[in-house]
Amino acid sequence: MTLIEIAQKLVGQRKGILAMDESTATCNERLESVGVLPSPERRRAWRDLLVTTPNLGNCISGAILVDETIRETALDGRPFVTALDEAGIISGIKVDMGAKDMAAFAGEKITDGLDGLRARFADYAELGARFAKWRAVLSIGGGLPSRGCIEANAHALARYAALAQEAGLVPIVEPELLMTGDDSLEECGRITEALLRSVFEQLSLGRVALDGMILKPNMVLPGLKCATQDPIDTVAGATVRCLLRAVPADVAGIAFLSGGQTGELATERLAAIRRIASLPGKDLPWPLTFSFARAIQWPALQIWAGHDANVWRAQAALFKRADCNRAALVGNYDGAMEQHAA
Ligand code: 13P
């Protein structure tokens, strides 16, 4: 498959991309938060639960794995990549090595992982990955993010994306502005736009084919601790406006991250964004979808809590979130869906 074909399969079917690419440390933290003692076997059991959820392929087009998972087998002995393939889901791989303190930029992060990336891409392609992800993380507030931090992260994203395309993998380019503080929606919009403009400038300089890449941005939101929590339609309008200003039309698609929003709120906002996108005269140039981790996994993780007896109920909860988000994409989401048992 060409890059354009892979990207279209990922974003052009009104299905989402499941992010299940937590690093070992983050996955362990999440397991501990529901009382599970973390271990390689427990991580494998949790990821098995996600991947073998019945009918997941109806709502999910791709799944982003981590190095540990792409080399492992599901509990029934099939490689995870095969299990996903048989469910109609394309495998992807997170290739960044995490956000590290940026020298000389107190309080800011730069994402590591470019060294040796060409060889790692060859290995991942061999293992069956058809797309990749790299996440840059920028904090807001107190004058941050600085221009230096924005440009360094944008440059790294572009170098990663070019290497991914060279290896035949579609890069998901994820510049995330963290909205965990008390900053306003206006501030988030202003900085997200500046960040996206810088990312696309670097992608252009780096000769990345935009029709063979997917952008994974934050929505334009008030911070989680902001006293003013703007209405859903305001968030949706600000998000669409920002993307129209900063994202070139030939990008293959846009897949939102959830960034700590609850599952239901992320879905409601996605549905509202889609409503604006389908207004007469809007005609957004790119397909929109979701690529959530927490907002799709969390209810399932709480139900599972490490017990085999809870697997099917947890899978039903995962499917419900995936299905609600798919409904949001096709314009069928209705709050009443949330009342139905998972
Ligand atoms: P959240 O949806 O939990 O923000 O995670 C998305 C993701 O892929 C982070 O890299």
C-alpha cells in the first residue's frame, strides 16, 4: 500500500485510531491506579483485552502500539499485529522515546528518539507496522511555550515524519499543547495556532508529503482548571477556526487526542466539531477523526481492574466508547447513547 492509501484507510472511513501506546512507566501507573500490580504479563493481559474486543474494527481503523506490544503475542498466541489485522485494524507504532527536559529551557520539554530511527523504522516495517506516531509535549502558562521550544519540537517532528515516509510508514504528527492548567480557551487557540504554523513550516522544509501524513492535535480548549469552561459549541468553533488557519488543505487527515478530557466530554466535543464541519459552506478540506487513549480506555480499565471475570464487561465498555465516538463522526451521536448499558 502507498502512503496515501494507508492514510486514507486510517482517516477516510469515519473510524478512529486507538492509542494504546503508553510507555511502560505510564501503563504501569494506570494499572496501579486501578489496583493492579504492574508486570509484563499484566500489561500484556490489558492490551490483549483491548485488541480482542469484539467488533472493535467496526469503529477503529488503526491501533498505535509500543515496542513491547508489537513484539508480543496476544494471549491466544497470535502476534498482536496479526490479531489486529484479523480484526480489520492497521497496526502502528509509537517511535518517540519520550519528552525530556530541554537544556537551557527551564520547565520545557523536547522529545527524544531521532538517533537510530532509520534502522528502527526498518525493523518496525518488518514487524508489520504501517504507520507511526511521535508526540511533542508543550506546556502553557507563565510565558511558555517559548519560541525556541516550539521550533525545536517542530523540527524533530519533521525529521521523524520524513524518516517514517522514507520507510513507507504514515507518520502521525502529534504536537500536543497540554491543557491541564487554568489557561483560557483564547490562549489555547493562540498558542495552538502558533505551534501548528511552526510544525507545518518545518514539515515543508523537511519535504514531508502532507497527503501521506496525519495530524494529531489537541482540541482548542479551556484548561482543565480554568474557571470558565466554555460551552461545547464554543470549543468546537475555536478548534475548527484554528485548524482552518494553520493546517494546509493537502494534509491527509486530522485525528484529535483527548488530553485528559472525560470520555463523554471528548465525544460531545468531537460531535460538535463534526457538526460545524458539515455546515453548508464549511467544507473542511481534511477528514476529521479521533485518536484517543484515556478518553476511550479509562472506563474499561476501571471495570477490568485486573480480573479475568471482568474482561467481557470491560470490552463492552471499550466498545461503547469507540461506538459513541464513531457515531459522533457520522453525525449520529446522541447523549441517550450514554445511558445504554455497555
Ligand atoms: P490521550 O487521548 O489520553 O490524550 O492520549 C492520546 C495520545 O496518543 C497521547 O500521545
